[in-house]
Amino acid sequence: MVLLLIAIIAVMTLYHPNKTGIAPKTLSYEDSVRLHYDHLVFQRTHQLSLLEFGNGSCRECIKMEAVIDSIDLEFSGIVFLDKINLREKTNRKTAAVFDINMIPSQVILDRRGELLFTHTGFLAYDSLKTIILDHLKSCP
């Protein structure tokens, strides 16, 4: 009897309609990652997302960390920064979503989570700042 009750609760939780009366669909991992960077859905004020893929120990990754930290200070509240350490196995699936094969790599997304820019390797502060400013100009 207890097992039946648990099963009914589990089914109701999975298939309970949302406020629109439509049962929510299960998102793929790729869709859930992209949704995470959709700032309109979460009502964030960020205009862009900057994803930095690295491992914290390669020479270029260490150099990139200083650049990313400076960008984070300058564009706080405007650019959502996410440092993704690929030494953690769970982050490798996220890297696959953005087709990251080498590190360091940078990805810039618009506020809806759409891809605007990718780069592999070290990117100097001035270059990255210029790229961000160019994309901010084109943001609605």
C-alpha cells in the first residue's frame, strides 16, 4: 500500500500540469544547459554570458584566468561569467554542448542563450573587451 502511494505521488509530480494546464516536457541536457543561460527566463539583468572553459592548470588557462577576472570586475552585472573547469567530469557534457575540444576556450552567448562567439586559446584582455563591447552594442 505504501509503495502504491509513493508511485502515485511520483507520477503526479512528473506529470502535474503547470499553470497553463500543459504538462511540462522533459528537457534534453543540451536544452537545460541553454536554458540556464537564458537571462530573460530568469529575469536577470545580464546582457551577455561569457563561458570560460579551462582546467586551471595549463599555462594558457592560468593566463586566461587573470583576463577573465578583470573582465568580471569591469562588466559585473552586465556579463554573466561562468568558469567551467573541465577537470570535473560533470562539466565535460556542458563542453560538448558548445563543441569545446581544446582549452582554454571562450564562448559568448546573448541574453537568450544563443551563441554569438567562440574562441580557442588565449585571448588578451583588450581583444576580449573589444569583442564584448561590440556584442553589447548589438544587444537589444
